[in-house]
Amino acid sequence: MNTNCSLVSVADILLVDDNPDNLRLLSAMLSEHGYKIRKAINGSLALRAVEIAKPDLILLDINMPDIKGYEVCAQLKSSPQTADIPVIFISAFNQVLDKVKGFEVGGVDYISKPFDIQEVLVRVKNQLILRCQQKQLEEQNAQLQLLVTTTKAINEADDFEAAIKATLYQVCEKIGWNFGEFWIPNPDGTSFDYGKGWYASESCFEEFGYQSEKLIFTNNWTIPSKIYHSKQFLWLSNVSVEQGEVFLRSQLAKKSD
């Protein structure tokens, strides 16, 4: 697996500490190495900052006046939206029980104060690499799952068009699209006829599909011509923003948005 993740060099790191001197030192040190740094002086502000923009990593102090670092971490780990954010505790509490509690509430590492700059840099980089590898693995698993479910749907289909429709459904569901269509060149290659599509159940998409069935595209029209001559597929992620002379159903697509 590739460990040279781009995330490592451009990571968004949230520093949480009620000591301004610690914040300044950590911020300057990490900024020098290209990281994007945000700062919070207490637990409440840290939770608010995470709501605004999810960081790639959090360096979290424990002993703060409003919400202790342990509680901040526990709240983050209790939410599916923030549970995957790695939290490194950085604290003057250096007893074994302090560290054990940090790991129990979901921390991935623990740095004792006074900290060594090189130690912080190494631990931060290691956690960012691990997070990047985890994301890559999740993406690969999702792609594999899509391949498995699509293959199964194709095998169970009665004919070619049913297989394509099943494939469109799986792909559209995965990427969050509301419909997918395919067009088949006629035997002499002069036009593209409507094959079959998959559409979300809302009536506006059913109407869009009904309009599709009436259309035939000639191969001298811009988009089909590109596909026909290049023999490559072309994605239109949002047909509602295509110009009218480029895509005939742009106005109908806007009503379906």
C-alpha cells in the first residue's frame, strides 16, 4: 500500500490547549513542516471547530478549565461523523493511569509535557500515515464491494439490457447519482438509440426517463460524436448545467435537481 500519502504533507491539524505558549510553539513547529494549523483554547471551542471543518488529526491537552480533554475525545468518538479522527493527547499528566485513560476514551497516542519537538513531529507523521492508509483501505474495500455486487447483479440479469441497468443502479447508488442511462450505436453507426436506464423513484426522474426513450442521437452531434470517434466513455456528472445546445434535456434536468 502506498505510504507516501498526500494527506501527510497537507494535513489539517487542530491544536487544543489552554496554554497560549504551548499553542504558539506547536503551531510554529508544525506550520514550518507544511501542515495547516487551527487552534482552540478550550474543549468547547475545539468541538465547535470540528463541527465547522473536520480535521485530519487533533493534538489535545487534558487539563482544561471547561471540558477536560478526556471528555472531548469521548464525545468525538461517540459520533459516527467524527469517530475516525485520530486524537493524540499531549499533557503534563504522565502517570500510567493517565495514559491508560487516554487510550480507553479513544486516543491513538500520548505525548508527555514537556515535549520534544522531534518526537511530536514523528508521532504526528506516523498517525497521519496510518490514517491515510486506513482511508485507502476503505476505498479499496468499497470498490471491491461494488465490483462484487455489480458482478452478482449482472449474473442474475435475464439479458444484456437488464445487466446494464443493474450495473447503472449499483454505480449510481455508490456515487450518489439520481439516474444513469446508456445509449447503443445502431448497426451502421449513424446514430445512438436509447438502451435502458435506471432512475430514482421520484416522479421528476421518471419523467426524465420517459423523455429519454423518445430520443435518438446522431453521431455528428457533439457529445455522441466524441464518444463514437474516441471509443471512450464520457461522464456528465450534472446535465442540468450543460448548455442547451450541448444537451437537449438541460431544462428538464434542472426541474429534476
